Amino acid sequence: MMLAQKAAAAALLILMMTVIRGQTFTCHHSEYQIDKNCCPMCPPGSRVKTDCTAFRSSSCVPCTEGTFMNQPTGRRQCLTCTTSDAGSGLKIKTSCTRTSDTVCEPLEGFYCMDPTEDGCAAAQKHTSCLPGQYIRQKGTASEDTDCSDCTAGTFSDGTFTSCQQHTQCESLNLLLEKPGTVSMDAECGEQGSNMTG
């Protein structure tokens, strides 16, 4: 009986060692794993040229123009810099460097639809208010233009910041030629005398 217990204990110990050995080992946060080696990472602004071995450390090279690496890395490629395309409503706020990506911001007349940590990834042109609407809130770099409808007796061509009252022709001693609409003012004309002699 004692022999069976020793064999069971030995089998359990072997099983535990196998489980422990089978667990993945973790490199230090400033290292990356290649096969069963932990290699030192390359600093920001560079990438790995060759991995470390038992006899030498990792070799690093600077990121080339148009690429960057903003943190220590074990990667063999730097990241490609973002482009701020005017066709997509963006302009460069901060240019790409070897250690940081391009930061984009909306062009004048555009607002950011996809904000990033310190910039913008996508922008859209501000809404243009329609005739019969006024600009309740002008668009900003982060908000679209807010339009509201004019009420009866007022008008806007879509560019006003408030609806204007229709001209009261009679109060100006003028003749109403065409009533105002929500998009156009009333048209007045001179009161003429049609008396012929």
C-alpha cells in the first residue's frame, strides 16, 4: 500500500512539473519574446533590425521618413504616418516625427466626426441652412451648424443668424407688390397715381 501511495505522489509531482513547464513564461515589460528568448525592446523612434541571441542584444535602426514608433517596440516595422488630406476635410495640426504620428484637425468650414486622443481622424463639411431657415448655432471644429425654421411673418435666405421680420410696406407708405415668404422679404413698390387728364 505504501508503494502505491509513493507512485501516486510521484505521478502527481511529474504531472505538476509538466503543467508548470508547459506554462508560457512572460518577458519583462521592456522586453519582447522571440522563441524562448526575452530580447530588449528598441526605443521609441526606432524598430528592430535583428533580434537578440544568447550572445548579442537586439539591434535597432531609426524609423525612416513617413514612419514612426511612439513606444518601445519589438516590431520589425515602424508604423506609417497618417496623412491629413484636404479632400477629406482635414489639415495637419502637428507633423509626423519618428516618435509621434501626424495629428490632424478639421479645415475651416468642417467639423470633426471622429475625434482622436489629440486630433481628428475624419471631418465633414458644416451643414448649410436652407432658405427659410436661420443659423441657430454656427458650426465649430467639433460641432455641426444648427439650423432652425423661420416662423410666419419672418424670413431668412439660409445665411442669417436670425429670421428677419417682413417689411411692412404700408407703414412705409409703399404698395405691397409681393407678399413675403419664409425665404424672401415682402416686395414693396411706389404708390403711383394713375390719374390721367
